[in-house]
Amino acid sequence: MTRPVIVVGNLTIDDVIQPDGSSQMGTLGGNSVHATAAALTWVGGVGIVARCGPDFPAAAIGRLRQAGADTGGIRHIEGPTVRNWVIYEADGSRTWVYRTPPGRSAEVAPQPGDIPAAWLNRRPAPVVHVAAMPLAAAAGVVRSVRDRASGAAITLDTHEGWRRGADVLDAARLVDVFLPSREELAELVGYDDPPRAAGELTAAGVKCVVVKMGGDGALVARPAMPLAHAPASKVTVADPTGAGDSFCGGFAAGLALGEDVVDAARRGCATAAAAIGAAGSLRLLDLGPVARDLLAGRGAPGSGKAGPGVTASSQPAGPRPAAGVPGDRVTPGTAADRPGQAEDDGYGIDMMHREIATIPDVIASSLADPGGHVQELAGWLAGRGIEHLYLTGCGDSAFAGLAASLAFRRHSRLRVHPVHALDLARYLVRYLPPASAVLAISFSGRVGRTTEAARQAAAFGHPVIALTGNPDGQLAAAADRILPVDVPTLGFSPGTSTYIGMLCTLIDLALRTSHTGDGGAIRGACGQLPGQAARTLDWCDAPASGAAARMASARFVTFLGAGPNEATARFGAAKLFEASQQIAVATNIEEWAHEEYFITRPGDPVILVAPAGAAQDRAGEILSELRFIRADATVISDTEPPGRAGHLRLAAGAPEELSPALAALPLAQLGFHLARQTGKRSYNFPSPQARDEHYDTIHRATLGEPA
């Protein structure tokens, strides 16, 4: 199980001067921001602890929160936030000029009591990164964490103001990994020889020293073990600000994922490489794919000279078995091993929020076909003369098939038929036309009705493909081919990122089975989709929270959609069932006027999913009716709704066949906020027995006699 990460550091406002004289004034800064953004590149569950004045931009904190960071450790204090001139020279060196009084850094340094006690009590125990700060403050935080959370893995960065002495060595001995830069290490030992200096520290009782060496990568030293090196790779440096802190955040994420210190150093170097290739303290929130490419040894676009802390590794990204991770004390039989038993067991609703934050990266990866599996399947279908493709599943998987159907109809030579797994298995399988194939969809690979549909289709002689995240599951065993969908999950939460991963994989298949082979325009639109998703999440989080507050006491919530976004409406209702356990209705926009109209009262919440497309004009007419009966209408759209209505704004520009990948995002946020505001956990099983019985029911793959 991935360990949570806590970053303890500072927040600043920086005025940056580049070697060519250009400047960026009033930029968001602070080592805690860079390190937190870096950790979020790889893991969820990152908490930030820092202090700032009232002049610190609230939007920046909101952006971190939207990305999945827990900002509950940020303390607002009187007085200004620290402001600096940061002046870079052509050789990469920099000079700091403090614009606030020098003593202000000590005043805003985090204190031990700033770290929420609940964060330190989590299981598995957290990785705590203590970023650069005045020595007295850093030592106090380290001692407190060691006393309060004996199982925590603590990493400690150095501060340019530290000088050689026993106090520094005492602090370094208390932590699991000491993370000096080459320059600061030389200041601490009195000479510039990283291997010798690191050896001197380990001989003096420091458990592990990782030296950040800029363009030379990173050096790892441990007692009685040979030195290890994480090499640099070539990238074009756009902005070196925060490279060291980005390394530290990526390194902490590596430990959280179960890596040993050498692999964690490689991850830290890849993270720093991604960071210096762009500008802005939050740029890593949008550069996850670049960091993963660097870690996998694929390089980055526009590669140039080696930059600070950059590595090229032949090792793939992702968790590896633990190998001497410092401070890991979780043992079998603890709450970490028993789903459904404690707040940190994977069912906490915060898992849902963290997974929502990963969706832009999921979209980018799923549309890129990184393993070539979608392209191989397209060729296989063509080779077998397949003309009809039945998309089948249950729940989110069924919604994904329906949501992708317009993409197939507009772009694919295949005639697509979205159908629920029970209906396919019991009512349609006997009557499928020749040249049909069944694409059975289940991320878990264990859903019984989807497995039955696959087995029934195979029994009637139709080829079966399993779209799944579980290549060893019962669905995969029933299929002729597997189309893997690789979406990292953080716990047991209502499906959000997994739904988007399945949907985008299906859209990619539609494009790769094109009847014309000319997909330049739609491929360009796909390339814009991850950025549009990030903007949509950013814009909608606060409005979704406000809409949730209005819905918390509602009799029920109605979701309306049409075409591919009728599936989106069904997805939105499902998130209320699963997250906040609230009654919801999902139906076609037109059907509401014929049916649910008669039970909709003034003040009843109605969510109208209406991005630009063929049904948007009719959605506007239904919105007029909703306003007439004084329902509480909220429109999910990339255009401003007429009149008075709530608006969850989608980024504009996506064609209608791609719009379900964006329209689902505010609905996922709405489900999360409703659960958070009502104190619910994912699924809210009343007992472990109820949970087990439920999963036994939906995983049972009985075979019926088709009609």
C-alpha cells in the first residue's frame, strides 16, 4: 500500500531575474510548493505544511488542493509572506535577495505543532520531507516527527544558511535520508568532494546521504555499501527554479511507492528533469507524462544539455517491492491489510478526490496507446472481417460503452452496439449477426454478468475481447484477446479515473478503426483533451462544492443528458449512489419532460449535461421549463447557459464525441463533495459481512439460458 507523503516547508512570493535580463514578477514560490507538486506527479495522499501571510494568493492554494494535495497543514499568520529576488547567472548559479526583513524567514518557519496529528497517525506510516528552513526549526520538526511517528520515513533537505557544526550532524542523524545539494554539502564539511563528504557523514552516524549534484545527477551513500549514482539525462532547461525541491518531492514519492533509496533517487532526478523543462512553480502538475517518460528512459521533447538533478533510467515507472525503505513498520494484520476497517483503509472519501486529480494524465496516457495494444486490436478486427462490435459491461463499464458510441459512429468503419451485459448474455447473444465481435468491459475483470456475456458470446462462436485492468481475472480468462487499460488506483473509491481510462481507450479504438484513415483533426482535438480536463477540474471544483451544499438535503437529484452524454448523466447519478448514498435519477433530456417533470418540485436539484452538440438547443428549451417550475437547475456545458442557472463550466473546443470525457469531471467532483459534506465514506458498507455479500453477488458468473 502506498504511504502518504507530508511536505513541511515554506511558501514565498518570488521575483525571478533570468540571465538574459527577463523577469517574472510575483511568482508563486516556496520549497513546499515545488516538493508537493513533484510528489503529486507520482502519488496521491500528499499533505503540505507551511505558513504564509494574508498576501499569499489563495488561488495557488486552491490549485494544489485541486491537484489532490491536502492543504490542511497551511497556517495563516500575521505579517507578510516572505518575498525574494531570485537572480540567475549564465552558469546556473543564483543569488537570493530578501525583500522582506531577514528575520521573517524564521518567523514563518513551520513549527512542530503545525503538522496535524492525524497525518502522523496514519497507517502505513507517512514519508515526511522536511524542506530547507532555518536549522533550529528543521531540527525541531524532525525531533517532533520522530517522537510522534516512530514509523515515519523522514527526509531532510539543507538550507543555504546552515554552517558546519554538531547541530547539523545531530539533525542529520535523526532522519532516514539526508538530502544536501553538492554546494551545501561542501559548506558543511569544508571541501568539495561529494563521495568523500558523503562517506564522512555516514561514518559519523548518518543513515543515508543522497547528494543532489545538478547536471551530474545524484549520489547515494549508505554505511558499508558501495556508492550508487543516478545519472543525468539531456533536457533543455527552461527554468531551474525549484529543481532541488522537485527532486526531493519525487524522491519522497519513490519511498512512498516502496522503492529503495537508489530507485527513489532515480525518480527524484526524473521529476527534477521534467520540472526544469518548463516554467512556474506548479508546472509539474501538468507534466506527469514527461516525468514518466524520463524515468522510463524515453527522454523529453527538445532534449538538450543535462540539467540539474536529471536522470535517464532504464527502469520502468511504478511501485516496486520494498527494499530497505527506512521507517516502514507496517506489519500484516494491521488496518492497512484489512479493507473496510479504518479511515485510512482505502475507503476514505479523500481517495476519490485524489483519483479525480489524476484524470488529465489518465486521458493523455489512454489516448496515446503506449503499448500499441489498441492498434494491434484494430488490425486483428480488420483481419477477421469484423463489421459489428458489441460494447458490453455493467455500471461504469456500460456507461463507457454508451459514451464512446458517437466516436465510433463518426469515425469507425465498425457498426457499434452498446448493450448491458445482462441483456447481451440473456437476450441478444443468440441473435448477433455474422461478423460480430464482443468487447466486454470491466476494469476489475471480476464482474459476473460481464464474464457471463463473454462466455456466452464465445459459446455462440463470436470472438471476445476483454477491456480490463486485470489480465489475470475471470473476464480475461473468458476472452480471446485482452485490451489492457492501465490506470493507477489509490484505494477503494467510486470509479472516476478508471471510467475515463476505459472511455478514452474506446475512443482511441474508434479512431484506429477509421473507415477513411484521415484522422488529423480529431487526433488534434484528442491532443487538447488533457489540458481541457485540467482546466475543467480547476474551474469546477469550488462551484461543484457549492452545488453539493445545496443538494445535501434534497429529496433526490435528477441528471439529464442526451446522445453520448446520457451515459454521462447515468455516471453522475452512480457517483451519488456510491459516494454520498443519495437518491438520484438519470434519464434522457427529452424523457424528463414526459415523466420526471411530474415529480419535480420548486427547489429540486436538476443537473443538465449539455455541452455543445446536436441536442444543446433542446437542452436549452428544457432549461427554460426547469426555470419556469423553479427547479434548482445546474448546467454542465462549455457555453454559458441563458438566464438564471448554475453553471459547471467545461473547457471549450472539444467535439461532441469527446465531450463525455470532460462532462463527467464536474459530476465526479459533485459526488465527492456531497460525500465529504455529509460525512460519508466510499460505498458506506454497514459491515464487512455486507460488503463481502455484495461483492459475491456482483462477481458471481452464473450462466443462464439465453432467450
